Amino acid sequence: MVERGCVFEKKKFSMMTDEVKELLESEDFLGRDSVVLFGIEAHVCVQQTCLDLLEMGKDVHIVVDCVSSQQPFDREIALQRMSNAGAFLTTAQSLAFMLMESADHPSFKAVSKLTVEHMKLPNEFNTL
């Protein structure tokens, strides 16, 4: 069984190293075809990882308010490219509620409260 919080050395721009590929192809991940992806340098590391995952046949969900680049234009073009390649663009709020599935989830009230607080913060990601 895979332990939570696996740490992998990062030397390639894409996170799809042989070690990570081996983990994703292991018995522990059978039937798990969706990946949630976020990080920095959307136009380099996130994009290359996304394209590699799509090539492996994975459904990739990019959390757009959890990716950045030094230049907004680089981020915008990367998001367009990943979407055009087949990745699904989503937001942190949308993802949280998608994963909970219903108001019956034990964390629903806590997540809802966090969402209200989050919506009060300035949003620098207002364009794609």
C-alpha cells in the first residue's frame, strides 16, 4: 500500500519521472485514471507534467487558481494549451465540492466556511 505524502526528487521539468510512472502503474493505483494537478511555473513544469499524463491516458484536472507563472501571459498560454490538449480546467472551490459529492460529507460545513472566507480574498487569476 502506498503511504500518503510520497516525496520524489525533482530534477526534470515534468514530474513524470520513472519513479512516479512506476507508482502510477502499480497495483495501488489500478482504476485511478484521474489526476489533480497544480503547482508553479504553469508553462514549464505543470504543462509538461500535464501533457505526459494525458499521453499516458489519464484524465488531468488543472486547478487554475493553484497554478502560477512569473509572467501572466505564460500562465494564460499554458492553460490554453493544456485545455486544448484535453485537460479539464477547474478551480479549488469547484474541486473541493466535486470531491465531497454532497452536503452529507463530514467535512461539508468546514469546507463551506473556508469557501466563504476564501471568496473575500483578492483574486489575481481573473482571466484565462
